[in-house]
Amino acid sequence: MKLSSAARRLGLGAALTAGIGIGYALGAQPHMTATVTMLQSARAELAQATPNKGGHRERALALIDQAIGEVRAGIAFAAGG
């Protein structure tokens, strides 16, 4: 089943709101936490794309994974861990 554009926006809005709430709970890192949520959403969208992009889709997925790791490392660093 394919989600409508409105449903996707509603889901993304809910995820961002939850991410911001979690960010405050984890040491007031709302922008960093929201970034992880957005990157995860972008990764999910990209993963659904057909893999006929000459390897660029796969490289982009790897870069998103790397970006998520870096943002999480930044959150951990700011939290003292």
C-alpha cells in the first residue's frame, strides 16, 4: 500500500516532533536529534528507489549511514559520553 503525500507529511511531522522531544530529554540536542530523524527518513525513501543508478544510490545510502553515525557521535560527545 502506498501512502499519500499528506500521510507521509503527517508521519514526518510526528517523527520530527518526537525527535525534538527526545532531543530535549537527551541534553537539549533538538536540532541534532531532528537531523537523525530526517536522515533516517531520507534513507528509507532512497532505499525504495530502484537500484539502476550506476552505484550512486548505494553510495548515497552509505553516505547517509555515515552521516547518521557522525550526528549520533556529536550528540554523544555533547552529552559527555
